[in-house]
Amino acid sequence: MWNDLVNDSGCYNDLVDTATAGQTRGRSVDQRVSAHSVPSQYSDVVAGPDRLRGTVPYIFNGQ
């Protein structure tokens, strides 16, 4: 259970970093979502476009 939490938080932190970098470069939410790929070390994490479209706007708004 702990390892899952650590793995999921690492994947989320990666998403925050890449979404923030994309926003800094002037990318839209849709552009960031379509460009996102889950890093290989988090291959067991499901992060499909529908889930990302729900999460990335929060990151863009600093939440």
C-alpha cells in the first residue's frame, strides 16, 4: 500500500512539473494533455486524457 502511494505521488508530481512547464511555455490545457505521456517508471499508473483534462486545469490554476 505504501509503495502504491509513493508511486502515485511521484507520477502526480511529474504531471505537476510538466503541466507547469507547459503553461510557462504558453501551452493550453488541451495541448498539455495531448502531449502528456506517463514516464516508464510509473507505467502501472493510468492517466488517460479524460482524467488529465480534469486535473491539469487545477494545476494551471495553482491548486
